[in-house]
Amino acid sequence: MGVLGLSLEDARHLSIKDITHALAWRRYDRRDLFEMARMMAFYFVQPYDSKKKIKKPSDLFKFPYEEVAAAELMTPEAIAAREAMFAKWDAQMKTDA
């Protein structure tokens, strides 16, 4: 239980659900720290980017969870859902005009 900073005696008083929630919180807490570090690096590198290749923080480096999210957006189901949503919006705009 060293990951959570708990002694074994303290961990015995927690349920599995409590431990699962604590681990999930720790994962998101670390994600925030990595995001902050990347944002700081983005601002530190900005003056030295003479070719202006770095336009957003994710241009410096991508995190594994971002690549998974991008892959999920490109599934055939997601593409079909977006196309249906855009078609619905287009129809609404034509009736409103």
C-alpha cells in the first residue's frame, strides 16, 4: 500500500471499493501533474521555436491516454455518429433560416 501512502494496518480498514477509488484518484492526480509539466515546457520552449512548429502543448509530446482517445474518435461508429449529428444540425439551420 506504499503507492497510496498507507500502512498495512490502515489498509485493512478500507474496503476494496475505497482502495479502487483511491488508486483511480491517484491516476488522475498524476495526469494533472503531467499536464502541468507539459504546459510549462510548452511556454519555456516557445521563444526558442524559430520555425513555429510547436503550436500547442501536445505538439511537444503526446501522452498514451491521448492517443487512445484519438483512436476512439476515428472508429466507424464514432464517425457515423458525428455525421448524423452534423446532418441534424444542418437540417435545423435550414429550417431556422
